[in-house]
Amino acid sequence: MKEMSVYKKVIAVVAVFSALSLGGIAKAATALFLTSDAQQAAVGDTVTVNVRINSDQPVNAAQGTLYYPKDIFDVVQAVHTNSIFDLWLTEPRVNTSTGEISFLGGSTNAFSGASMPVFAVTFRARGTGMGTVGFRNAAVAAGDGTGANLLTSSTAMSFVVGAPGATSTQVVTLQTPPPPKQIIRPVTPTSTAPIAPVLSVGLYPDQGAWYNTIGNFLVQWQLPADVSAVATALNQNPQFDPTVSEGLFNNKTFGAVKEGVWYLHVRFKNSVGWGPTAHYKIAIDTTPPFPFTATAKEGALTEVTAPTLQFKTQDQPSGVALYRVLVDGTAAGSTTSTALTLSPLSFGFHTIVVQAVDYAGNVTESRFPITIALPPVAPFLTIAGIKITEGIFFGIIIAVIIVGIGVGWFLGRKAKLQRKNRVVIAGRDVAAAFGVIQKNLEKMIGYYEGGPPGESQKEEMKFLLKETKEETEKMKHYVSENVEEIEQ
């Protein structure tokens, strides 16, 4: 059963890409891009490059080729352990002769977010120089069942590899940020320690919020007149105090950080010494909630016009914030629980979409059909415990009428045939009676033609007259009763 389930899922992904290959590019903000833990390295160093999707529309599959400079990089591994996709028709497959990695992955669920992971490649630097990692023949499929290609852009990334010992790996950087611009000015003497800086972080403005965006970010602060030096740090220690002066400046661009909770630390120094540290929390979640299957409590075919939907999933690291429900593409409600009863739906087929949204705004959706059936008709009457609806009742009446017409036609035809047979019989009997009378009269006339009849002839004539009388009475009775009935 498990193998059959996987087979059905693979068929679903094949269907998505069949539709994608036939459809055009849809208008949506969807991009493939790369992040890396370093863009500068020395021969022998390893560099990890992550393939990610940024899409404000739900997507459920991606395919393409990732090219890399084979003269300066060897592939250590290509893995999709933390991918949003769980079905791979082509797992990241390395071709060392061409310097390419082909991939085709998908899911029965759909996802949206700013930095969704697809797969990761670990390179080992083998030669010096500059090279580019980028995409060819890429596509990202819409998760609405159409398979339309949503991809509008893909971004490459450049790398520089030096001789051993010439450069050092720059951890957690997407792009090496420039050093802060130093400020040269006179410093006002003071007798008190400096205050804690008030930080403004443009990309992550709210310490209490989760974000799904990865990139270099600018941090700014105001410099009091007595401050002579600034120390900064970015790590995952919420109470870290930096102690190394970086000079005097009022802003600094930091490199992009990975998913998780990070803390930015900034501290001022004056003539008295170092002041308190300002700790600024940055929470990043780029992975959508785990795939899930939403269902209707009443089933996919139900007479209940207001069905109750059931769904449940989890998310790391930010957690599930809420579930949104759409019916036929229209918002139908939201909830923080794992069930929602819809408003009454019209009879017929509907498409239900349940979206699990985490606190960073990443979305995973589950889609399923439901049909609202017409309820059974109430009984018109009950006879001997048998419930008869109006439709059945009038059906019986119509059937009785049809049967009655048929029986009447049959009986009429039968009666007609019977009357026809009786007319034939009557004609035969009348003809026989007249034949007997005619014969008897002819005999009696013959007796008188040769002279007066003798005694024996008289006796014969009496018999003939008697027989003629009986035939006449019989014919009279037949004509007066039977023939009259036949004519009717």
C-alpha cells in the first residue's frame, strides 16, 4: 500500500510537469536564487550553495539544471534533505563532464514563501580563479493544478577561489558586505559611561516578528557626541558583549544569516569605557510548514451543505500561526485551531484549499475536491411501513394509467376478435338453418307437384314441417339475442 501511495504521488508530479511543458509562463513573482556560506575560498575549502525559491504564489514542483565551474569546483554532495519537495523524479544528479546538476522535484502539497529550500550542493575548491553557479532550462510549477510555469527570474552567483592560505572562508555570508565607513570627528569628553545604542534594522524592523527573507541587511544608529568607538557582533548568543573596537561609524551592513534565531550586538565606547550592549533579535524561518492532508469530516461526497474541514500540521522553527481556507478560489475563513466549519455551500462540485501559514509567512497548502449532494426527498405518504415520495407516488399513478391503457387496448382487441368470431359463427348457423328450411320446402313442394300426397308422404311432410318450425324457432332465438349482442 505504501508503494502504491508513492506511485500515485509520482504520477501526480508527472502530470504537473506534463501540464507545465504545455502551458505558458504565468504572471507571478517567482524566482530561483542561490545562497551560500561563502563566495570566497581557498583551494581545499568547501562551500555550500543552497538552491531556493522565492514565490508569492503556491508552487509544487521545480526542474532545471544547475551549472558550476568544473575547473575550480568538485561536487562533494548534492542533497535535498530539508527540501520543501518530497517527491523526486530526478534527484539532484551530477554530471562531472559537463559541470551540471539536473533536478526535478515536486510535492502533492503546494508552498509559498521568500526563501524556500529546494536542495543544497557542497563544493570543494580544486583550482584557483573566478566562476559562476547558475541555472539553465529552469521552471517552477504552479500549485493550483494547472502546472503553469511561474518562474519569472533566476539569479546566478559568482565565486572567487585563491591559492591555499590566500583567503579564508567567510561564514554565513551571502555576499561579502563592504566595511563600515569610518567617521572622523572630535570626541566630547564625558564622565559617564555611554548609553546603549538604539538600533534600526531595515530588513528586519521588528524584533518580535519572524521573517522569511535572507539577504544582507543594513543596521543604523545615532552616535552621541561622546562616543569614540563602536563594537559589533552577530551570533546566536542572546547576551554576547563585543569588546573589539571596529572604529567609529553609525551604520554597518551585515551578511545574510541562515535560518534560525540570531542576535545582533552593538556597543559604544567613550572616555569612561564600554557602555551596555544593545541586543537585537532576528528570527528567520525560510521553510514552509510540513506537508499535510486536509479532509472533510463528512467525506468527499456529502449531503451536508456546511461541512467541517479537518487539518493539522507542524512547522519549524517559527510554528504554525493560522490556517486559511479557500473555496473555489475565494477566501472562506481562517482559524488557529485544526478544524473549521464552512458556511453553507451550493449543491455540486467545489475545490477546497487549506493553507497552513507559519509566523514567518511561509505557506503550505492542501487541496481536495468535495461534492455537495442533494438531500433525499421526504416521503409523501407511508403505506404498511413503506415510505413513498411524491416522485414515486406520481410515478405509480403514471404507471397505472399506462398499464390501464394497455390492458384496455388488449381487452378491446380481444373483444373485437371475439365479436368477429361470433359473427362468423352466427353467419354459418343462419346459413345452415336457412339451408334446412329451403331443403324441407323443396321436398314438400315436390310432393304436391305429382298430385295429392299419399299417407306416407303426409307423414313425411308432417316431419318436415315440424323440423322447419324448430329451425325457424332456433334461428329466431339466435337472431333476437346473439346477433343483437354482436352488433353492440
